[in-house]
Amino acid sequence: METKELILTESLDMFINHGFKSVTMDEIANKMGMSKKTLYTHYKNKSELVAATSLHMCHHICNGVEKISTCEDRNPIEELYEIKSYVMRELKGDNTSSIYQLQKYYPEIHKLVNKQMYDFMDNCIYRNVERGIDLGLYRDNIDKTFVARMYFIGIQGIKDISIFPVDQFPQDKLYDQYLEYHLRGIVTPTGRKILNQLTQSNHD
């Protein structure tokens, strides 16, 4: 692995675990066993490194979600739960404080990442809804575009720690609650049976 790519990987891990604002270039250089001068030859400042790591994270997650969503071994309801589990694993349980720091201290970078994530997820969830309707698991009278966009808005909304404080709403449980809330509004009786089985197994 090239030095620049290694810096990207190590920095991202530190940012996710400790926050984009909290981690300093000195700490990254120390972790990498290099001088800060060497670090700056690859990334001219911290903002450039934050942008690179954020976009890298976004692309990595989108690629993983794409593999899940194009695998037809799971039905569309199972697919959404698998996507949730994958994203939580990759974001270390979705450390909300790190995302909050990105939004607060690097708003332009956050906006760019959010736009890329929205464009990808809008298409991904639209396909999920289409397949769910075709399989008789989702109602055929729903507006696919509306449902896909409401899904994304909801996912973004539950990340707001001022509305859903982590001490009251643990992230993993909150995502499960949101998925069930989303799906119960669109499933058919057949889909509801599958959803009931999944939610029951999550509660066991």
C-alpha cells in the first residue's frame, strides 16, 4: 500500500473513532511514525486530508451497499436490514460525534459527501422499492420516488443528536426502529410477515 493511501486509511480510522475536529495532524503523523513535514508532502493541510478521507469513506460504503443491493439472494426487506448492519460496522457503530464534527467544522466537505451519498442512496432505495413491489412485498400504490427520498431524509434526521441524544437513543437500536417505521408504511400483508419475523429476531 502506498504511503498516501496508508495515510488515508489510518487517518479515516482515527477520525471515525475520535472525531474529525479532535484528531490533529501531529497525532496522525505520530501514529504513522513519520514527521509532520512528510505528512504535509502528501496532504497540504488538514482540510484536504479530511476531504480525502470523507470521500474515500463515502465511496467505500457506497460500493459495499451496491454489492448488497444487487445480490438477489435476499428479499428487499432483508436487504435494507443487511445494508443497515453493513453501514454500522463500517462506521464503527456510526459514531455520531465524528459525523457531527464533520458537519460543524467542515460544512462544505459534509455537504459534498452528503450530496454524493444522497445521489447514490436515492437510486439504491428506488430499486429496492421497485423490486419490493414486483415481489408483492411492498404496496403497488406507493410513489417510489417519494418513498426513496423520505427514507434518506429519515436516515439523516435520526443522526441529529440534538433530537435523538445517544444516551436515550442508542444508534443501533435507533436504526432498527427507523427501518421498522419505514417498512411498516409500505409493506403488504405478505411483506409484513417477513418484517415481523425480522423484528422479532432482532428483539430476541
